[in-house]
Amino acid sequence: MAQARGKVTIDTEECKGCGVCVDACPPKCLELLPGLNPYGVHPARYTGMNCSGCGICFYVCPEPGAITVYRLIAPKVAQPPMEGSHAATL
Amino acid sequence: MDEYQVIESKSPVFYDKYERKAELQHQTHYCPGCGHGVVHKLIAEAIADMGVQDRTILVTPVGCSVFAYYYFDMGNVQAAHGRAPAVATAVKRSNPESIVIGYQGDGDLAAIGTAEIVHAANRGEKITIFFVNNAIYGMTGGQLAPTTLVGQFSTTSPWGRRPSNEGYPLRMAELLATLEAPVYIERVALCDNKNIMKARKAVRKALELQRDGAGFSFIEILSPCPTIWKMTPQEARKWIEEKMLAVFPLGVFRDRKLAPMADGVPQTTVTKLLGLDKPLEVVTRPMAVKDSQPDLTVKIAGFGGQGVLLLGQILAEMGMREGREVSWLPSYGPEMRSGSAHCHVCLSKERVGSPVIEHPDVLIAMNEPSLHKFSKMVEAHGTILYNNHKLPAGLPPCEAKIYCVPASEIADGLGTTKATNMVMLGALLELTHTLPRETALALLKAKVRNVKLLDVDCQAIDAGMACLRKQLGSSTDAHAHDGELAPCS
Amino acid sequence: MRQLCKGNVAIVKGALLAGCRSYYGYPITPASEIAEAAAEYMPQVGGTFLQAESEVAAINMVYGAASAGLRVMTASSGPGISLMQEGISYLAGSELPCVIVDVVRGGPGLGNIAPEQSDYFALVKGGGHGNYKNIVVAPASVQEMADLTRLAFELADRYRNPAVVLTDGFIGQMMEPLELQAVESVQPEKPWAVKGTRETRKNLIASIYLEPDELEAHVRKLEEKYKKAAEVESRHELYRAEDPEVLLVGYGITSRVLRSVVDMMRKEGVRAGLFRPITLWPFPAEALRHAARRAQMVLVVEMSTGQMVEDVRLTLDGRVDVEFYGRTGGNVPMADEVCKELTERMGMTAEWGV
Ligand SMILES: Cc1ncc(C[n+]2csc(CCOP(=O)(O)OP(=O)(O)O)c2C)c(N)n1
Ligand code: SF4
Ligand code: SF4
Ligand code: SF4
């Protein structure tokens, strides 16, 4: 299986389980954990598949640091550098 | 395996750990799915990218976002409910190099703080206001906001907002766009990622404009409040799209450049401004002379426009130049505009007690009503100078001596009724001999720029002196002048 | 140099010499000349004058400028002061120094524009919500309008607290000689201010303390500060008060009338003396107790229905008979009138005035 273009990590301590990111993710690669975190919410997590690294989840999430988005460092094939570090312009 | 690199993460403009928060210091105090956090992220990201974190100051409101200072690692000033634009105005003017952000909710900005936002915008304060419109009072538990939609329920609109009772939702972006000064006004919404990206751009643009010194910028953000709306975060986002957008259309309402404006105030120093660099020519008399002169209290009364207050001021200033303690107390306020005016002058060797004179030594009555009103108050041994050639009928008896000095007539004869008060000044000088004529002339010379007027004033003083001297007759010879009168100018 | 100056204008001159370059205000008679003088002077020396949209906005602008560590002031009269009370409470709660001038006029409501001393409760006793105090000075002459304004700025900074110049329409409107020293105050460092710099980035100006224990600690801290100020900052003036059988107590314009009363009573053989509080908060309680220790009667005269008299009574705590005489509506008690009152209350008879 090809390596996904992106990945996300979610800080389950900071996440409030609102599910907005789950809803907003285009390839639907986020889900709410069935288990509760210490504060009694179902935090979000990355299913581990298909993340495109689009960054949408980051911007819709109301918590400053709950989500971190990663993207594959581009292979040798030269690609134009991204404007700033933000790719989530749709 | 190829490597990943971080492309989106917590902004360095946020504190790592929210130490100002009592507990749960790793997450915000906002409800799950609340829009405030998103707005915070957009602001933090723009500030970080612009590299202006050190010089940014956040003015927070009263509302759910009152604690924004928990999160933003920047200068923070917490303002009273609705007053963030006023506070931000002075913060910016006091720190012109800073980037000042006002952050407000709809109750804060569009209800209690309506005046402050309108006027800050209208003055074109070089600040940026982020207006979080969630159509409800969040912090206080869901009361009606000025932006609550028609029919929307709240704890204080239990039958839904009724225009018959609460009027219609207030459109602040449109309202402010009627003003001349703002440079940038846009309304955005946090209903989906596409609109969040638009909001991101707007937030950044507003701040960049401030950084460039452009003027007042205002971003209204339609923002979800799932808790009070009693919706899931997802439903709340839909509700914005389906209900709020119809009432609060998105878009740019203002985007323009202002031509630079000149300030044009001449600059000086405090010392110069307060005249502390110039000594006053005080005519200091030998103490003996000064002590031999009795204290004098004068009440001057007449009609507004007769120079009543000015005459008193001149008298007081003459006294001061002669080394006396003096006070001048005017009648003030509307009565100055419409009718009577009076003032009290005390000249004393010692510190003046009450500046309110109960029984003046001299009353200068510039018109008949003043004579009627105040003649009884004059000291038994006192004097009244009355501006007319004869006394009116029906004057109640009084013990003071009254001299008629037709000052207005005399002044008219000199070409201007305006000199009436100077004729009276002359008469008073002749009467009391407490103050020398030269001091009056020196003072007028210093104050009256117009040479012609100065000349008339001097003639008026002399005419007043002459008029009274005639009436006093030989008795005045006792206080003889020091030789001839010096020419006026 | 000596200059003939209006009380209201002297306030701004004193402020300039105190290093104040920021004025935010809203016009109201009889305080408007303060705004007018500030409008003329401040911009000429690189300062800021802004006519706000209301007193509410003005006091919050003062809050903003004080947050930045600047010496800042505003001025108003009764109705405007009422509107400012919330802001003053915020300033005290956030420990921000500033100077607020109240040129008191007749109240309640729109009342009139004539002088009164009826805002004593509103400013000396707090007036806004919560546990706080204003430092309050009460000038009695044009010279003191400048000098005490300057002092007010210093006390405000020393205690990080609002300071009030409480005066009245008469002192504001009258002209007297004013002597100013061409020396500007040295201002203290304010490391707590928010200035939009790296050094001040961590600073926070706020008055909110959600946790009861935190707020209590904060209130206790303010209380300590007030205790210290009460110990060392009270000021007063005595006039012929070495041996009084009757001690007259009055501040501001009233104290000047009472000076004349003292002289008149002494002529009649009554050993009268005057005690004038210069600071209304802290109230010069110790000094008053001392001045009144041998008096048979204390007469408090105010242009109100009796406000400061409560502090006098608290201070003397029943040790001596404290009488009150007040005029309102813009009427200034005349010396004759007070002498008459006094002799009557002393059970004497004498002819006073015309
Ligand atoms: C003078 C004053 N009046 C009332 C309040 C109570 N109060 C606190 S927040 C608030 C409304 C907040 O609503 P909004 O501005 O919409 O912000 P939100 O909480 O929705 O973000 C009110 C009425 C107050 N703190 N001060
Ligand atoms: S980055 Fe895009 S694809 Fe990846 S989880 Fe977030 S929203 Fe989904
Ligand atoms: S949007 Fe943020 S807070 Fe909400 S579930 Fe996703 S990660 Fe958690
Ligand atoms: S009440 Fe509404 S506005 Fe306030 S934090 Fe909760 S969701 Fe946000």
C-alpha cells in the first residue's frame, strides 16, 4: 500500500471530542474513539489511512494545539515550493 | 519510508501551557465546537506569520472570550463590557508602534458597546476589531443579543425574537460601512472549511493593514455557539449556513485606502507653553505703600456682553501685578449666554478668604436690573458706580453712596460701546486710588493687540476718571496724581 | 512666575508639569475649561487630547492609556462622574494609576451647574462596585488646583490607584494668582505596563479573579495598600486651631468661608479654629482627633446635606458634639450665616451681618 501523503496526530488531552474535524475531513480518515479520555469525551483520532495532509482538520478544530498535520517531504522530483507553509486553501 | 514534516501545528503565539488558567491548562475554556477557538487560531497564525508578536496587544471583552489572555502570548489588556474599542483607542494612541486588536462578542460590541465601536470606527482609529457574532449572549447563559435572529429563542425571548418587541437583528458590518473612516470591513463565517479559509484571509488582511498604518479594520465573524443554540457542533455550523447567512450576508463592505492626513499642530515645550520662560513685569510697590492701601472688594454686574467679566479680570490682574492677593469669581453657565452676568473681585494684603463677596465695598452696576438687585448688599460705607446719568425711579433706599457714570454713553462717544467697561474701570480707579492708572495701561498694552482699540480703551479709562473726578469735586484732590497723566499709548 | 489663572486651567498646567500628556474627556459645565485647556495644550507638546463619545468611553480610554504606563487624566462633573464609576472600579481593580477631576455641580439628576460638594460619597467612599478606594485631594485655591493635581499624579503612581481631584464649580471657575515651577516631575518606571514590546509581552492588565480565594487575596492586597496610604498620606491644614473651643471643619471652597468665620468669631471672643482636610481619602483622622481634643463643639460645614460629616463623626466617635450646617443647590454658605448658626448652637446671641 502506498504511503499516505499526509498524516495527523491528535493530542487526546486537548481534544474535546466535538467531532468537527471528523466531519470536515474530505477523505474521512478521522474518527472519534469509542473510549473516553480522562475528561469524559471521545477524542478524535487518525484512522491511519488516506490522509492527504490538506490541513482542513487543523483549521476547523477550535483547539489551538489538538491537531498537528504532517505531509510527506516531497521526493527528489522538483516541485514548486508551497507558498508559506499552508496548503489548506481550497 | 519517506519522511513527514509538520505543516500545521499550534502557533507559537499561543502559550505552550495556559498557566493563567486554574485547571486543565492544556486546553481552552471554550465549549466543544465553539467558534472562538477557531478565531483565536486564525489571529495567532497571522500574528506569527507577520512576525509582530512582540508588538501586538490584545484587548479582550467581557463575554465568553474574556479569558483570551490565557492563551495569547502577547500584551493583554482586559476591558470592561463593551468598552474594548475605547480602551484599544487609547492603548494604540499610547503605543503608536503596536498592533492593537480588539476582540468582542455581539452583546459586547453591538449592545452595550454600540457607541464605542461606532465612534472608534468613525475616528478611524488604527486598530483592528474582530467581532464574533454568535447571535446570542454566551457567557451569561443564552439571553437575547442584538444580533439574535427573528424568531430565535433565547432565555429572554422565550417566544422567539419578536420584531414588535425587540426589533430586528443589527447588521454591524453594514452599519459601520456607512462611515467615512474605516479602511476595511468584511463579514465572514465559520460554517465550513471553505469559509474558514476566507475568514483566515480576512483576518490576515485586516492585521496587515494595521501594520501598514492604514486605518480602522473590522472583521465580523459569524461563529457557532453549539452550547446555547442547543445543537451539535455540526448542526451549529449548518445553522449558520442556513439561517444566519440570509440575515447577515457575507462579503467585503469596505476596502479602500485613505490619503495620508496631516496633523498640523505646532510643537513647543511645556516651559514655553506655560510661559515659565518669561518673568512677569510685577510692579512691586514698597511694602509701606502696599500696606497703607485698604483691601477692596468689588462686585461687577450687568448684562452678558457688557464686558463685566473682563473688567473683573483686568482688575484682578492689576491687583496681582501690584503684589496683592487677588481673586476673581464669575457667575457662570447658561446665564452668561442669555442674560445677567456678574463677578466678584477681591484685592487683599493677605490670603483671600471666601472669594464670594457678601457685602462689596464697591458695586459696579452696568445696568438697571443689577442696580436693583444688588444695591442693598453693598457695605454701609460703600460705593455704587451706576452706568447711567441718573438714578432710576423706585430704587429702594440704601446706605451706600451712588455715583452715576454714564459709561456706555461715554464709550459710544469714543466710537464703541465696547469700551463701557473701561470707562467704569477709570471711574473705579479714580474712586479708590487702590490701583494706579499706569498699571492698567501697561496691562492693556500687553493684552490688546489692536492698536486702535488700545487707544480707545485708554481714552475710555481717562474719560471715566474725569467723569468721577468731576463728581467727587475737591475732595479728591487729597489723593493727587503723581504729576501729569501720562499719554495713553 | 505669577500668572492670573482660572482654577480649571490650573489643573491642566499642573498636569503638564506632572508629565501628563494624555487627556480623554467629555464636556460638561463647570468642568469644560479643563478639556478646552487640554485640547489646546496637549497636542502642542506631543501629547494626546481626545474628546470621547461619552464619559463611559473617556474613562475606558483612560484605562487604556494607563495600561500603557502613561500619566493620563480626565475631568468631569456629577452626571459624568456617575457614568465613569464602573470604569473607575476597573482602574482600581486593575491597579492602574490615573487622575480624575470632579468639578462638582448641583445634583441629583441634572440638578444645576452651580457649585456643590455633594459628590463626596460618590468618590471618597468608592462609588463604583467592589472593595476599593480612590485617593482624593480637595484643593481650596487655584494654586492648589495645580499643586494638588500634581500630587494626585504622584500618589496615583505610588499606589497604582486612581486619584481624584475633588473640587467644585467655584474653585474651577475662579481666577487667582498661580505660581508654577518650571520643573517637571520625574516619573517612576512602570515595568507592569503593556507597551507592545518584547519586555512587556507577558504583562496582563485585568481585574478578573474567578477563584474566590484568588479574588480575596487580591482584595486583601489592595486593602494593605490602602492601609499603608492611610498611615502616611493624609494631609490637612489648620487655621488658628491651637486652642479652639469651637472647631470648624470644611474642605475646598467652604474652608475659605470658614477662615473668615474663624476671624469673625475670634473678634467676638469665641476661640474658633479651622480644620481643613486636604486629602479626603485618606481622611486625616488622627490630626482631626488631635485638633478637636479640647473643643466643646465641632461644626462641619459642607455644600451638601451632610456627607463628610459622617467621617468627622466616625473619627471623633462621640467624644465631642459634632454639629452640621449645609447649603445646597449652588448656594455657598456665607460667613455671616455660619456665624449666626454657630452662635445659636452655642446658645449665644450676637448680631451678624446686615
Ligand atoms: C456592565 C455589565 N453588564 C452586564 C454584564 C454581564 N455580561 C457578561 S458577558 C455578557 C454578554 C456576552 O455576550 P457576547 O458579547 O455576545 O459574548 P459571548 O459570551 O457570546 O461570546 C453580559 C451581558 C457585565 N459583565 N457588565
Ligand atoms: S489533513 Fe486533511 S485529510 Fe488529513 S486528516 Fe486532516 S482533514 Fe483529513
Ligand atoms: S475538532 Fe479538535 S477538538 Fe474537535 S474532535 Fe477534532 S481534534 Fe478534537
Ligand atoms: S457558550 Fe457558546 S460562545 Fe461561549 S464558549 Fe460555549 S459555545 Fe462558545
